[in-house]
Amino acid sequence: LGIPLMYYLMLRKERNLLDPGQLRLTFQLGSIEKGVEEALKERARREERHPEVKRLAFLYKSYEPACYAFEVFETVRKLILTGGLVFMRPGTA
């Protein structure tokens, strides 16, 4: 569980740059699609101003700005699925 924790801490440190307020933008613009689009544009602008955030792009690029930390849950899920096989008795799967 060390790797998901490390991912979480790295993303948490940069959370203000990764989520530019997608929910707020959605309410202001009156549309989920417009809110996501504007949040992605704002995140791209913030990445240009703060290049140190780009080193974490492999963790958050696949997700909407409001869900930037979802890769942590995906990593835990993968660990449980692969590591859980160790606890199954032979012939029961």
C-alpha cells in the first residue's frame, strides 16, 4: 500500500493546481460538458505556469479535474485483485 499512499500524497500536495473548481464552473456555466471543458482548459494553463505539476500527469490526465486522485483508487483495486489471489486455496477459483 506504499505506492498508492505515495501517489495520494503527491497529488494532494498539488490539489489546488489540479482541480481548478470544476463543480463551481459547472454551476456557473450551467452545463456539465462546458464545466469540464473549461476546467480542463484551466488545468492546462496551470500546467504551463507550474511545470512541476506535469511530472504527475501520468496519474491524473485520464480523469476529469474534479476526479484527479482516482488513480489512487485504481491502484489499490489492482493491488487487491492481484494480491488477493495469494489467499485463495488451490482449486477454489
